[in-house]
Amino acid sequence: MNELGNYPTNNNRTELDHQVKLVNRKTLEISGVKEVDSFDNEEFLLETVQGYLIIRGQNLQLKNLDVNAGNVTIKGRIYELSYIDEVSGEKAKGFFSKLFR
């Protein structure tokens, strides 16, 4: 607590913020990236502060990676952005297992 009786605020929010900006389906700017797990010219798997993010497309290229700030820029033709949540992944698996019994 400071002298005013308030708890200190964290002005450095780059770790907590997660933003995705897609421009003309050709340039994707992402903040709040913890790690680039894997990538090729058709798919990227990123760990973000909001969960795992899959980017799918064509001729994808990693144009900028700032590990300290957690920023990534990907260029190419973007087809799909998907978040993987453990809870929804379990639900999806349960749905498909019931479907193919």
C-alpha cells in the first residue's frame, strides 16, 4: 500500500493484454504471445496469455517476433484463427467419441 492507502497499480500491462489485428487477411499482428510453439507455411501454433491460438492459411511467414514484448507479426493469406481451450477440447472429444461409437 502507498501513502494514500491505495494498492500500487501495474502500469506494465503488456504481459496481460492480448490483441489480434488482422489487416486485409494478409497481415496479422498479435500481442500477448508467450511462445511460438510451431509454424510452417500453412499453420502457426502460438501460446498466448489467453490460451493457445492456431492460425491457418497459405504462404504464411513470420515477419516479426519480439519475445520480450510478446508481439508477433505473420504475413500471408489468413484463412482461420482458432483458440484451443482445454475445457472445449474435452467437450469436443466427448462429442466425437459419442458420434463414432
